[in-house]
Amino acid sequence: MSEQLVMRTVAESQSERSEIIFPADANGLGNLFGGRLMQYIDLVGAMAASRHARATTVTASMDHLDFVAPVHVGDLLILKASVNRAFRTSMEVGVKAMVEDVREQRLKHVSSAYLTYVAVDPTGHGLVVPQLVCETDHQRRRYEDAGRRREMRAGETLRKKRLREELPPEWHL
């Protein structure tokens, strides 16, 4: 069966999520748990990937996550995601998290992450995803950067595989 070339714009994948941070989401200092922020990042990233693929997607990796500033109880957290690049069955999605100062109508950057999602059919097998159409210089830069990150991930995966092979058999999982 031949694969037909489908293309989608970055705008078609863009997703946004907003959360008010409550005490149950925070540690003893009143700061949002890092794991909860990771959950929100994964959810909005999955929304962008699913919109692009028009299919169910699963998280393959969270490649990079920066905690830039704390998020406090009572803050309004805004998360924005879009596909940076589509490969064959996978996509890199960039997510930016910000806190909105509603009085001043300003956004403060608190976290960024890159995640890889794979589109799957109901049996869990990979599906070919549409290629990405970049319409701005910013989108083209993100597209190129995603390709470089993919090359680095591939090198790191190979390095880890070789390290595992050097381990004694009783250490293998």
C-alpha cells in the first residue's frame, strides 16, 4: 500500500491549556510540583500531536525540560504547544509554560520542554503522520532545530545501547 503525502501547517497543531494552581498541586513551599507540571506539559503536547496526526498518539520521550521559574499556588498557568517537526510516525512537539499576571496582562516564562510522540492505530502500531508545513522563519528555525535534536537523541540511544551490552548479564533487565 502506498503512503499518500499529506501536509499540515504548524497552526493546525497548536494547542493551549490553562490551569489554576491549587494547594493540592503544590509542595510545602506553595510551589507547583515538578511532576504535576510535567503532566500538564505532556497533556498539552499530546493534544498538539494528536491534532497534527489526527490519530491517537503516545509519548515516546521528554527530551528536554527546563524549570525556569517556580509556579505558585493561585497562579494561572498557560501552556502552549505545537509540532516542531514531523518524521515518519513520530513528531517533536515544543511546549512553553507561562504564568499569566491577569492584572498586568503579562506572561512570565516558567518552563519549556521538547517531547516526542508517536501516532498509533488501535492495535498500537505506528501510523505515518503528515509532514509539517512551516510558514514563518520562526517555524523553520524550530523545524531545523528539531532535526538536530533528533540526531543527538539517536547518538545518545546508540551510546546507551553499547553501555548496556557491556554490563554483566545479571544487571540486564
